[in-house]
Amino acid sequence: MYGVVLWSDKKHNRAVIWCEDHRNLAFYKDEENLSEASLFVPGDLVEFDLREVDDMRLAVDPSIVSKHEFPSLPGDLKLAKANLRRNKIAPPKVGSGRQNVVVLHPHGTPGAHRAAESSYR
């Protein structure tokens, strides 16, 4: 599975990952080893094995594919959430089309820094 790191905690070696299948987020926590996850920063593209335990998705053996590949994604998601609240727009429904989709802009491409801003006004 591929995903983008939305949040990381270097001190406790944890990360939250938005998965390519757009289902629930995956969580990573490595209490035993100092691994590559301790180097994760929001926006990193990662690859990992996915394990589902109870109602939680766990990222297993994550590795960085590309550092800072989607640097604006965490901010774009926050902006989209704020605009949904401000405009009282309903969250997207499954199969509802692309009107509320946050577009991924890889690092170094046009629109990588504030692409969602114009999409949600």
C-alpha cells in the first residue's frame, strides 16, 4: 500500500498515513526500534504493508518512497475542512463525483503549494 504521511511524532516514533485506497487512515507505532518512521515528516510518500486489527488499520514495515512528495497535502486537508465548515458544505458522499476531492500535487509541480485554496472557494 502507498500513502502520504499526514502527521508524525519523532519522539515516540509514530505516524498517521493517508492511504491510497482513501479508506480509513493507517497508524504506525514502533516502540522497540528506531526505524525509518522516526524520519517521517508530513508530505512524505511511503510504502507499507497494511494489517487490520479490530477496527484499526496498521502500517507495517513502512519505508519512504519519496521525501516531501506532497508537502502541501496536510495543509490542503486542513483548508478543505475549514472551508467545509465555513460554507456549511456537506462532506463528499461515496460516488458523488470530484467536487470535494483534494487534488494531490507532487512536489515541484505547478499548484503544489495552494492548489486546494482556489478549489474550495
